[in-house]
Amino acid sequence: MARTPQTLFDKVWQRHEVIAESAATPAVLYIDLHLVHEVTSPQAFALLRERGLTVRRPERTLATMDHSTPTLTAQVFGGAPIAIDSAARQVRELEANCAAFGVELLGLKHAERGIVHVIGPELGLTQPGKTVVCGDSHTSTHGALGALAFGIGTTEVGHVLATQCLLQRKPRTLAVNVRGGLAAGVTAKDLILASIGRLGVAGGTGHVIEYRGDTIAGLDMDERMTVCNMSIEAGARAGLIAPDETTYAYLKGRPRAPQGAAWERSLEQWRQLPTDAGARFDSEVELDAAAVEPMITYGTNPGMAIPIGGQIPRHPEDPAFGRALAYMGLEPGAPIKDQPVNVVFLGSCTNARLSDLRGAARVLRGRRIAPGLSMLVVPGSQQVKRAAEAEGLDRVFLDAGAEWRESGCSMCLGMNGDTVARGQYSVSTSNRNFEGRQGAGARTLLASPLTAAASAVRGRVTDPRELL
Amino acid sequence: MAALTTLTSRTVVMPAANIDTDQIIPARFLTTTTRAGLGAQLFADWRYDPSGVPRPEFVLNRPEAQGCRILIAGDNFGCGSSREHAPWALLDYGIRAVISTRFADIFASNALKNGLLPVVVPAATNQWLLERPGTELTLDVEAGTLLRPDGVAVSFPLEPFARHCLLAGVDELGFLLGQRSAIDRFERRA
Ligand code: SF4
């Protein structure tokens, strides 16, 4: 009898069911890789202490620090105290917890430290077919390698530490089929902003998205990570892309990827993972990539995005819409282009990998950022930082007048003191434009690294195609 | 986790859709290493002006909102960041149930693990509730019903295992720890 065709998600899910779900209880799902950071783990380690439990599989657990850590070199390497006391305490607590529970920590000065979602793939730890969790919603990033990866809360962090398992109801599946080539100056960030605009910020709720089609197959790994990263911004549990030769070429030789005979065995298993012909998704959406233009947000959620040459919509009947525009200080019907900008942030787990920095540097080379504007460049990891320095990108940013920092989440969420001042406009390559996300009263416009760099040069929202 | 069987309270309403967890508890308060005391910072940037003075017009600062344990919200409540600090802050403030037409997945999961009840109701019911702040409602966890003062009962879905945990006041960890031999077997097979 022919096996029922399965989706990539179905296969990964099924292979990790310790106990299948029933009417009375959710599935017990096995977790292959648990990434831990300083902000969402202290209370989970406290739970283990309260219950007298240990970490079941320390070798499947890796901790790093990224959210509240400083990006100023003096505070990371120079021995200057971390400016925010409570952040310094959180860093010390993670160090103590990892030491006490035997969990490997890529600490503040470690050469492989970085944003948790940048380092997992970079180290070769994130692999096709694995289940990956982290106490962070952008864990969806790791789905770019064909891993089932999703964010969890702190109580669940405790569950995984203690049992290496989670109780989960099986989500539904949503195929986002993307066809056609991206035009010059249009990036994976623009594609995902356009997708979220289409799906809505809750359109993916209860679902795991699989991004499919020739456009997706043509993306490199950095671009795939940008796409999967923002799945949560459409409300989805996770985003997945089938592993292929691009994935394998990316992983091969990475320090924590399988080596030698184990690599060959893994490859054989990974090749079984892509969705079978004829497999059914609970729903499907079609997107024409060729029609996507550089996108930018104008409001206070990532679904409020328009092509950069477009006008801010009018919804006079919707008080929430009015409130969002009032917060942003923008007018319905107005163009977004040429909106003055105070700050540009190039960073975050969405867009701070090497190719993102290269793209921005392409725009900035030989140019200066606008007078009065400040630009912060925060590489996604220390490895990205060193690779960028090896090809001279740091000089491009510094010569243009931008700041070049140590890696971390930084101005993506403004926990470490890197914030945008009240009322100021920031063009940011991060993933959330929520009220106050980059600092109380900050006004965030989400865009690609190209658009961010072009806007930095002009001091106004700028279509990058004018400068390429 | 304290058991929750029934809850009777007046409501406080926040009609905005897509209230994200950065609003519920802004990131700058996440450097804490405990769960306690976050209620003071709940909705901080809506509740207080930049100098820290309560904004009298914000719903939670009005006298009639004091003591309300049920929050009625617009669609897609709790979207964004996975921070469990969001339900911790709501609970610490005194909210025990949130009613909306939809919750973000991670928020709903985090809420249930802490005894905060996410109640999904049809759009018409939510609209009725949003238009009537201060209505006294009774939520019956066992029956899965919301009882309006006009006698109308609306049923709401609740994942059976989460219901069991809420009613018994137990958390999931005990259950998971009880699966040790199945997990051992799985690891040997893998
Ligand atoms: S960079 Fe931003 S979105 Fe990514 S993990 Fe850090 S805080 Fe979260």
C-alpha cells in the first residue's frame, strides 16, 4: 500500500513523537536542540532548583547571551562595567546557572557568541529534520534549514531542561507558494514584509508555514533565514523551508555539523525530508515575487507595510489605525518616501548576517550618512563581525560615519540601553515596529538593509534602487 | 499553580486589536530574574506618562477598573514576543482571565501554564462585551462557559489537558516527568 504523502512538517513532527497526542493529552514531543539565553531562562533554572531537578540532556542544550548584553567594546572586552545593573545581574545569573547545571555557555567574551538565532545555524547545530526550541519567538529562523523550530515560554524552557520534551498539540500547515524572481534592489526582507502584509499579523496563528516555490529555492541561506525569521510576525508557530543542495553546502564543514561518515548518513536522511508530491496542506497562499517592491512599514505592527513608493493607506473608520498613525506621527494618504529619519539600525536576527552587511556596505561605500543622523551597525554574531572586518566592511561603515559594535540584539528591542529616543524615526532592519519596541516613544520603520543604508545616506526614507 | 474552577468578576475592556507583549510588559523590565512584582509595570507605557505619573485616562487607572479580574481585549491578544513576563505581569496585577476573539499561540500557552485563562469567544460576543465595560461575568472552567448577567451562556473552547491542569491546580511538569520511561525508550531508539 502506498504511504500517504506527507509534508516536511508532518515528517519532522512524526519522528519526534515520544507519545502521540490523544483527545485527553497533547503529544509529548522530543526536542533535539534547546538554545538558552539570559532573559527567558532565570526563572526556568529556578524551577529546576525548586523541584530538585537536573538538566536531562546538557549536550542538547547551548546557552548564550544576546538580549541584554552591551554592544560597546569597552563593556564587552575592555573590563568596563555593564552600564545597566540588572542586565549585568542577568548575565551573571546565566553564568552561574550554566556552571551549576552543566550547560555549555558561549559567554560574553566568547568568539562564537552572538544572537541565538544567528549562531545556531552558523555553528552547524541547527540541522534539517531537527526539533529546535528557544525561549524566544524568532526561533522560527532555524526553520530555514528544514528544522521544526519554534519559540516557547519560560515554563516550557524549564520543561525542556528537565525532560528534553514538550507537551504540544499538533499545529496545522500553511503553504506559502512563492514564484518568480525578485527584482534588483528587492530582498528577502521585502518578500517577507509583503507576505505578512498579505497574510495579516494573525493569518498564520495555529499554523506552521512552509515556504515553497522556485523563488524560495533560489534564495541563499541568509535570505531563507530572513524569511523564516518573520513567520512569527504573521502569527505562525514556525516557518520551514525544505532542505536542498543550498542547505547542505551551507552546513558542510561547520564545526558542529556531522563530519565524515556521519555527514553521509545525515545527508541520506535529510534527503527524505522534503514534502512529498501530493501532500496536503491545511491551507495554501500564492505570492508573485516578481511583483514585490522594496517594502517599508509605516505603522505599529509588521503587517502595516507598503511598497516604498506607495502612500500610507486611509482607514478613517478604524480607531486603532488612527491611533497607530498618531503614535507614528504620520498622515493617512501621505507618501512614506522622503519621511525624515533620525536613526538607522542595521542589525537583529532578521538582517545582521554577513550578506546583509555586504548589501548595506554596497550602498554606503564611498558615501557618508546624512548630517545629524546616527547609524548603528550591530553584527549578528562575533563570527559575522570578524568575517565582515576581514573584508573591510567595518571600514565602509565607519568611514560613512556609522558606529560599528559588538554583536547582540541591541536596538532591536532596546533592552541593553541601545535605544531610539522618544519621537524619533528609526529605519530598522529588525522585525518589530511595535510601540516602544526600540525605546519608549520610538517610531520604527522596518525595511531591508539596502533601504536602511540608502535612507541613512539621504536622511530620509529612500528607495535603495536610486543609489544602487 | 493555583486551581481555577470558576471566576466571577467585573470586566475591564481594551478594544484595540493586536495588543502585543511589548505593550503588556515593555522589554526594559525584562532584566528581572524572578517572576514576582511585574504587575507594577503592566502596560507601563500606556499606563504612565514619561515621568512615571499614571495617565488618568488609561483604562486601568480609572477607579471603576480597580479589582476587575477579567480583561476583554480586541483580536489577536498577546502577539509578538514569547516573553512569559506578559502573563506574569497580568496575574501579578490581578487579572485572572482574558477574553478575546483570538490569542497568539505562545501567549495562550504561557497563560495557561500560569493559571491565566485565555477565553476565545465569537466576534459578536466579544463585541457585546467590549461595549459593556464593568459587566459582571462568571467563567466556569469545568463547563467551559461564560455566563452573562442577562442569563446568556456562551461556551468557549479549552484544550482538555489544560482544563484538567487548571481545575486540579497542577502544572504540566509533573505529567512530563511521569513519562520518563517513554522518553528513555525514545532516546534509545533514536
Ligand atoms: S535580535 Fe531582536 S528579534 Fe532577534 S532574538 Fe534578539 S531581540 Fe529577538
